[in-house]
Amino acid sequence: MSQSPFLEYLAEVMFERRYSKRSIEAYCKWVKAFINFNNRRHPKMMNEEDVLAFLNYLSVDKKLTANSQALALNALVFVYKEIIDEPLQLDLKYIRSQRQAKLPVVLTQKEVKQFFSCVNPDYKLPISLLYGSGLRLMECVRLRVEDIDFDYKSIRVWNGKGGKHRVVTLAEELLPLIRQQLSIVQRYLVSDLANPHFSGVWLPHRIRQKYPKACDDINWQYLFPAIRPSTDPESGELRRHHIGESSVQKHVKKAAISAGIQKNISPHTLRHSFATHLLQSGADIRTVQDQLGHADLRTTQIYTHILQRGGNSVISPLSRVFE
């Protein structure tokens, strides 16, 4: 990571607020690009016109995707609101990259049953949470033991997309599997603590400072720990990370193939299916929005179109031919 004091401070603030390493790296990357674009001036010395020029440069000159442009904007919004304390206007008039609309792939409930009958037992719990709680893949693999609330049958998701926190539902049927998983976490922790070179689980910097013993606490361990400890690239210390997202992706693909499902299935397909089936069962769209962590209701409304017959409730004229 850059040695710039400003970027180091930005990373420190994000660490304190429990942003993921990936988000911190991405934000620092775009803020650094913004600074370099403006001849290495400090962000405090720049204004919204400089931000607009940078965003337009990304869209027109660099021809970046809408997602990349949005990520750059989010990074700058965070900097000016949380670091500079001079929030940007919400109606910035910049040239937006054209976002290609995508329709979500959704499994039928019958296909979901077929799919789960073919899931590797070792990955049944994380994959079940993708569908049963509507988690994003990284939200799932980054869960900590303390994020599970057995009393209220819910999961606390910290710093989801956009840095937002939310509480999602937890299927009661998964509680026995979760208790089994906690036993695995406990066994790993006992083994790790016996290793004199082990430095505990990774924690955000300020939490490490405030609670120096938390890294050895069972509540802070990852719910889905990796099989083997590894070297933390940030500190060079020996830690036990969470399972990799690629391993979950691989087992989702395998299960879909084994179940004979012809659709292009990914972990996010299970999240799409969660939302669609919730609406299908009569859940209010605002409830679904909260469960998914969508900032804009319009993002959630795409699932209502899936439920409408023939696309927007249009009945094909061919149907009348066969009446």
C-alpha cells in the first residue's frame, strides 16, 4: 500500500470502521489515481469541479465500466465526507459510463431442491447461507462467530456493499449445522493457540489496539476458517484466514452440474433466488430490500419483473391460438 500519509490515514479510518481489506485497497487505489490526475494536489485543496473532471476522464478517456466509475465515485464521496469533512453534492453532473442492464438468473424452487441434493456436505452450510439468508459471497466467507444470533435466528452483516450494516434472517434448520461448525472453529483455535508462532485472527487495526486479546477470542474467529494457517501479507504474522471465495464458487458450479441444471449458476444466483422466492411467498418488497441491503428500491424491484407472467404480465398472442 502507498506510503502517503493521507492514504495511510484513509486506510486506518476504514480499518477502524471494519471495511474489508479489498474495499480499503480499492478506495486507496482510486483516491491515489484522483490525486495523481490532479498533479498530486491534496484532496483538501481541490473541489467538486476537480472531482467531476476526474470522473469524466474515467468515462470518456479511459472508457471504464460503470461499476469502476461508481467505485471511484464512492471512494471520493467517502474521502470528502469522512476525511475532509466537506461532503460532495449528491447531484454531480458528470458523464456516466453506460451500464449494461442485466437480468438475474433465478432458480425455481424445484431446482433449488435438486441443487442442494448435490452440494458437497463440507460446503453445505456456507452455500445454504447464500440462499437461506441472501448473503453475498464475500459477506458469507467473512462471517465471524459473533455475527450469529441464535436467540433471534439472525445474522449480523458488517460493512456489506457500500459499507452498510444489516441484519438478515437465519433459517432455523441451519442451527444444528452452525453448532457443528462452531465446534470445528473451537478445535482449530485450540490447536492454533498451542502454536507459539500463531498471532491470532486478523482484526481491523483500531480493534486490535482497543481489544488486544480479541484476536484469540472465539467470538472473533471466522465462522468458516481456512484449513491451514497462513502468513498475513499485511504484517507477515501467522494467522488463520477464512476460506477462499473461489472454493465456494467451485462447489456451487459442481453442484449445479451434478443436479443437471442448465442455467449459468453462480453464488449470486442463490441470492437472486432468495429474493425472488421471498417475494413469491408474499414478503413485502421493502422487507426484501432490507434483507438484501439495497440502497435503492429500484434495484430490488427487478425481482418483481421475474414473477410477472411472460415479462410485465404480457400474455403472448400465440396462447390464444391454442385456446
